[in-house]
Amino acid sequence: MIRLLSIASLIGLMTGLNPAMAQTPPQTPAEAARPARPAPPARDPKTPGYVTAKDLPDGANASFKEDGNFILGPTHNPAPEMAAQEGVPQGDVFDFTMESADSKIYPGIAREANTFAQPDPANPTRLMVKSHPAPYTRRVAVYVPKQYVPGTAAPFIVGADGPDRALFTALDNLIAQHRVPVMIAISIGNGSGDAQGSERGLEYDTMSGLYAEFVEKEVLPLVEKQYHVKLTKDPEGRATMGGSSGGSCALIMAWYHPELYHRVLTYSGTYVNQQWPSNSETPHGAWEFHEHLIPDSPAKPLRIWMEVGDRDNISTRDNFHDWVLANENMGKVLAAKGYHYQFVFARNAGHTDRAVKQQTLPEALEYVWQGYPVASPKN
């Protein structure tokens, strides 16, 4: 497998297991001194008010052919497709970097050192935070399968918080088994930091089409030019993927630009109020998806796979920061509007849980790509 890394990429390589935090910088002394956040309580998927879900045998995944709500775990064994298999062609993976100085859309910000977001005394649903312009280096990885025919328009998936090597391995195996289309994967690193006041928070938690426009105008043309691939313009052949705020970003991309993306895959989606700066049109940030946007809008041509863990994030400072409840609410409103969706509630799982991803990613990809042509095996 070809892997081309610049010096900047090598310096920036991180080894964390949580994909949503793969590029978070080291803690400052002030951050390290703060008390550890208590572990979230384990929630019962059969809590009154939660969506009715099919309880699967321990270790089993939901069928990629079924819509609806499912409960899995507590055991999470990796799917065989998550490991390299002998005799399976391995795609080429190319790494490059993007500098903030070259971006017209995201020139770069960072939260002021040793400061944290504080509730606005006049409106506790809003946060006050100090940030300043700051440069960043963004890492991008491009996966091109061996089966790609140069010059043809290929379907593709855009992933947040990249590079995502697990995704590339899964695609090697699934493409070889003719379970998903021969697709290109573009795994885009965030612009650094996390949450309000950071570049990552600005990119992923803002309720607008801006991040999708950044990808369309500044990332995809580079991919096509540098690696001599052609990316389809058909939204049916375009998918988004992410975990945590990268997950809400994946849906935001497709929601505000359904002419660009129709397929969405999210782990521990941050469908809560993380947006900063505030926006009067969506005052509760991504919580608005299940509070107003999906219920009050005509159904869009989207196909969605999403997951949440029973020990996923929760904050009690207001009523808009419960990740489990937010994802449960998503299941309700998507069902009510007749969407093709699959919602997985994972027992014995935390936020963007690595073991759950290792268990479910092949099935999730196969579900998300249902209905798109897949090449038949040659006799």
C-alpha cells in the first residue's frame, strides 16, 4: 500500500484511538489540573420515551437490509472485514496537508489559551468564549481502491477527523466482496482544537452549508488534480461520515446540500447544542435537527446510519446536551418522516466507541450504500 507523507504530516501524526479527538492538541497545565469529568451513567435502551428497538443477540449486527432501531452488545468483537485479508487487493493511500493560509473559507481560529466557554448569564443556552485568528495544518488522506478504473467518475465517501485507516481496510474487503461500490474515500482532518471557539468546532458544529462548500471548493479539486481521479457529481454516489461533532457535521453537509450528498454515517453524533457562534435561525444548534428541522421540513432524499453508546456523553448544564437522548430523538423523527435510516443503540459502549466501530462499520457501510449499483463478480 502506497503511503506518501510530507514532513509536516509525519510531525503531526497522532496515535489516539478516538477518531473524534485524533487531532486534539495536548492539554495545557490548566486543563490538566481540572478535575476529571465523571463517567456518564449507563442508560437503558428500553427507558420509557426511547424509541422501540429490536434487541439483537449478543455479538450480532443488524441486517444491512433493514431500516429501523436496533440494540446490540454488550460484546463487541471486530468484524473480519476490519483486518487485512490475504489475497485481497489493498488500495493506495495518499496523504497530503493543507495550510490555513491557503483557505479562503477557513483561515483559522483558536480559543484563547487557558480559557473555557462560559454560559451567557442572559441566555444559559448560549456560551461565551474568546478566540483569536490562528494558523493550522490540516491532514488529508485519499484512498483509491485497486479496482478503480482511471478516467471513470467514482462514487466516494468524505470522512471527518481523518485519516481513518480502519475505513480504508474495511473498504478493501467490502469492495473485493462486491458488497459496496468501488469507491474513493477522502478522509479530512479537522483544523485543530475542539468545541466552541476552536477551528474544529467552527467547522463541524456550525449549522450551515459552509463546511460542505469548503470540501467542494477547496478539497475535492485538489484530490482530483493530485491523484488523477474523477469524482462523481451524482449525490446518490456521495456519502459523508463522522463521529461526535464530525458525525453531526456529516448530516449537516447532506442536510444543507442534498444536491451534493445523499448518504450519511455517524457514530455518537453530536445532535446537541454545540454551535458557536450562535445563530438565531437554529438557536439550539444541532439539537434543532430533531426539535424542528426534520419534523417541520419535507423529507429529503437522505439515507442515514447512526449509532450511540449507552455510556455516551451527557451534560446536565441545560436540556440540550444529552447525546443519548439526542440520538434517540433522531430515531423518532426520522421514522415519523419516513426516512430510510438505521439507528443502533450499543450496550457497553462509550462515546465514539472504537470496539463498536470495529464491530459495525462493514454493516454500516453496506447499509448506507444500499440501492447504489455494485459491480458483479466476474465469472
